[in-house]
Amino acid sequence: MRCPQRALIIAATCVVLCDAGLVSFVRQYFANDPDVGRNVTDIIASRGYAYEEHHVITEDGFILGMQRIPRGREEKRNSNDKQVVFLQHGILADATNWIMDSASESFAYILADNGFDVWLGNVRGNVYSRRHVKHMPNQSIFWNWSWQEMADYDLPAMINYVLQVSGQKQLFYVGHSQGTMIAFNGFADNPDLGKKIKAFFALAPVYTLNNATKIVKDAAKIFYPLFKKLDPNLTFDVLPGEFSVRSLTKLGLCGNLVTKKICYYIMETMVGMDSKNIDESRLPVYIAHFGEGTSFKDMVHFAQVTAPLCHVQGMSTPTLLFVAENDLIGDPGDNEGLKKQIKNLAHYEVITGWNHLDFLYGKDAHTRLYPKLVSIMKLKTQLIASRGYDYEEHHVTTEDGFILGLQRIPRGRGEKISSENKPVVFLQHGILEDSTNWVLDSASKSFAYILADSGFDVWLGNIRGNDYSRRHVKYKPSQSIFWNWSWQEMADYDLPAMINYALQVSGEKQLFYVGHSQGTMIAFNGFADNPNLGNKVKAFFALAPVYTLNGATKIAKGSAELLYPLVKKLDPNLTFDVFPGEFFESLVKLGLCANPLSEKVCYDLMELVVGMDSENIDQVIVNKKCQKFDYGPTGNKRRYNQTTAPLCHVQDMPTPTLMYVGEKDKLGDPVDNEALKPQIKNLLHYEIIKGWNHLDFLFGKDAHTLLYPKLVSTMKFKLNGNPQPY
């Protein structure tokens, strides 16, 4: 490129961005910070984290650099089964956006310390992705691209590479500014790529610039025709190597008190640097790593007033939008329009007081936003979010100190605001399960979504020991005392804690309770032993009810009779967890049930012994009756004041009850339930569903047509006080 042309470009860019001189100023008037001269891996290493350098070649020949933080600071070894988070920077930026502050303040480190496998992307043209298999950066052809090529080539190359190396099938994508723009377009134009994203977190989303501040539009209108005359193809770089921001600090622009406020004001006006929420001592670092290079064509395309229409409505990826109230680029007005076009929008939030850069450098980002993002990823509520429903996370502490996680779907997918006084439905899973039982399928097939869309306030319970309720006020899961309980404690402590909490938060006096498998067993006992609790339940819907296991399948009885005495000898107190961590999930990730042969074996085993494990249920099988936990004569005397374990007295339960039994259920056996039926004094309905087994109540292909509408109708009839033929 000719010198006069380059000089004009550089001068104009400095006028538009006004960042280089600002670097000079802050370096002159603030203490020098070593992070100014460090590259991304130097900074990561300085914080005490392990890192990896990776490179991938795009389909059109660009060599992109990526960085990986594979583990938290205190971890010694990498783990192969971690969930992946991919962080993508915005325009004129690079991967340092996510790692420049302290370990407790930078999002990448926070994610790594929370157990995620963190990858940092770098799009073509910045300092980490400035190579090509054929062309050199000093050739104009090297710069003949815009963000469209990033969406078409860079994004799939990086995401596919990350998934290949990590061994995962999906990842979480977090984009900022232009990092959202390339995702909106990349995931819409390439649905297969979009399906590889568990959830897309769009921070300071940019899709159109209709309402962008006047100075941004004016700059684009002024400089576009000027540069178009200089080079019709716009094939040159912005802030090339020798004129990078760090290099330009020597020029002295904005380096005195007179020009300081002007430069700072322009920076604040154009990109949203808010002095009130920015740590000024870090300004040298932030600005030194800004302006790391892109093509001018990219900047023009980014700011184009008229451009080819992008069809974001074709994007199926579960999306969460986080918008800054005072953002001058990712304008709230633009994003209000965008929100309506996203068909799988899981969450939309406007953060008061924030501007464009607060998502990265805001002093309160690590307390106000990052924990929320981690919680959504870590607690797997993305299942709910991915279906387009709002959700809430709640926690309640039981009387004996367990911290239980509950999820709430407060309204239907089409509702914008939750209405008060909605009837509450509480869904309780079975043994070795969690609340995902009710939300795994599509919105039209999963019972929780059907209830929410039918006008109910839906709560999902999680009993002690599962992924969402694996905490205690005193003990840790690694301690045996943590596991010293059975379903009896679930009935005595978990059930009242969760139900009372749901009623307290919702403001209702009663709720509908729907239990499956062990979720019915703890209810039969909890409502019988605690009549006050039972009276808070409008109706108890028992799906695949389990009370005794006299008729349980032979293989279930055999395993219980064999394993119970054996395990009892290994640990007389039976205080350990079954399938610790994500045992089954890990096996599935290793390929279990992934081929036709093993799939058939898995299916047959699941069919034969579905949900059979808990030691106390083993006692029920062996003893052929429902009883409280048997601690032996001495232990029983101490706990129950009698030498034998007390029998369950379901006949004391006051709760209106409806029972739905699977004809071929091998655990909630029809024979056992026929015997249970006459013991329930307030039995409203009893039905055997032909052909169904234990899991058909949750995952049966016809559950959403054969059963769920009936349950919803029954609830609505009871609310209206009408007799229901059930």
C-alpha cells in the first residue's frame, strides 16, 4: 500500500477510535502495568493457570490461533469429560478480553475454576490469527474479508476443532459485540453448526445498528466513500502491525491533561467506556489490548447502514440475550427488535446502568453477571432455557442441613409477565433421577412445559444426593456421614422443606403434587406421617406408584437379596453414594449404548431393572413390605423405641389421591398396587394403563396424548370445584 494512502488511513482510524493516544496518556499518568506488554498466554500464566496454544486452518486458508485453559488453578490434571465454554471477542479485540483482570474478576478464570474447559477464540486479522497458507499480511488480498467470512469460515473451523479436541458433542458459546454478530449469522446460515451449541450467551448483542449513536453512523458515512476511492475493494488492514495500539503509545496523542478529556469522551461516546464502572488503574491494560487489528472491509460491514438481510429467525440455537441499558453500539432499541426474531429465545435481560464494555471490564461484572452465567451452565437449566421458557433457580435447606435445588417455570412460553395466584404444580422425580425427567423432551411432549403452557406455576423438586442437591451446611459428599440417609429422610425432611418453600414463594395455600416411582413412595409416607403437610396438597397424582415391591420382577428381587447382605458386610452403616458424580453420563460419553449391540443390551437392562437401587428400597424388596429403615434391633430401639422397623401406615394419609399404574410395570407392579388401593381412604381415581412400563409415564411416545391432557384436565376441574369423572 502506498505511504500517503496508508498515512491517511491511519490518521482517520486514530480520529475514529482515539485509542492510541489514550494509551500514551494512561501509561504516562498511571503506574506502569506489566500486563500492557504481555500477550494472552503470558497473562494467563501470570495468574497461575495452565494453558494450551492451538491453531486451526479455515476452509479459505486463514490460520487462526486459539488458547485453552483446560483446568482450574487448583487442579493438577486435565479431565476429559468437562463441559466446554467457547469465548469469542468483538471487533478490534482478541482473546485477552476475557483474561486481563484478576483470577476472581476475569470470566475465563471464573469458568475454569468452576470446572469448565475454557477455549478462547481469535478471528482472522487480529494479532493471534494474522497468518494464511498462501497470502501475507502485507498483501491486499490478505485483507479481502469482513465479519461475514468470520461467520462462514472462522466460526465453524474453531468450534469444530474445539469439539474434536475436547471429545464433546456440544459446547456453550459466549460472544461479545461482533462475537454475537458472527454467531447470529453463522448459526442461522449453518443449522448443523447451531445444533452443536448447548446455549448461546449473547453479551452486548449486535445485529443491526439502526439506533447506534450518531457519531458511529457519521463516521461510517464520512470514511466509507473516502476509503472506497482510495481502494475500491477496501482490502487493507486497520492499525497494521507497526501501528498497533501498543506501538502507537509512543506518539503521545492524548498525552496531556488538555487532550485527555477529549480522547476519553470520544472513547466513551463511541464504544461505551463508562468511567464510573471501570477501574481506571487498569486502563493502560484495557486500551493496550484494544485495536489488535482487523480489515477495513470488516469495519465497514460492521457499520453498514444497508446490507444484505440476515435471517436470524432461521437460527434454532437456544439463545440468551444480555443487553446494556446505555450501550451505544448494541443498542437496547435494536435488541428489542432482534428479540422478536429469535425463535428459541431462552432469556432476555437489560442490565441497568451498563454500557458496551461493562460486560468485559465493568467493576461489578464478576458479581452482577458472571455468577448468573455460570449458574445457568452448571446447573443445566439450559434444558428449560433451550425450549424457550423462563426459569428460576431456588434453594432450600432442610431441617437436617441438606441444601436442595429446585427449578421453577413460572409461566408459559408465550407469556411475557407472570400472573399472580397461579395454581402450583410440584413435580417430584424417582430414584437415581433428577428434575430433568420432566423437561427432557420437546415443549409439546414434556409434562412440565405442558403444565406451564396450561397456566400453572410449575416447580421441579430434587431430593438429597442428586446433582442439584449435593450440598450440606456441614458435610461434604466425600464424607460418609453425608450419605447416612434413605428415602425415609426424603419423606421426613426433603418433602416438607420443598413443598413449604414452594407455597411460601408462590403465596398459595395448597398445590398439586405429581410423583413418579420413588417420588410416590416418599409422598405416601410423608403425607401419612405428617397430616399437616398432606393437607397442603390439593391432589396427589401417583404415577407408577411404589409402596411395596412384592410383585417386583425376579431380577430386581434377586439383585436385592444378593447385594444387600454383601454391601452390608462391606459397610455396616451403608453410608456411601451410588454411582458417584456423573457416573452414567460419563459412561455414555465413553460410548456406552452408542452402537446397535450395546444399545440393545442397555435397553434390555433398563427395561428389566428400571430405577432399582436405593438400599432402603432393597429392604422393601427383601422384606416384602413397606417399612421405615431397619437399623437392627438396637438401632431401631434407639430411633423408633421398638426393636423392629415400623411399618408404613398409608391409611393415615388424608390427601386426595389418584393412582396411574403401568400394566407391564416391573417395579410399580399392578399386583402390589391392587393391594395398596384399598388402604388409601381418599382415593379419587385408580387406572391401569395398558401396555405401559415404568418409564412410559415420563418418556413414552404417547404420554403427551394419552396421559398428560387427562392430568391437566383433572387439575382444572378440581380448581373449579367441579366433580370430575377422571
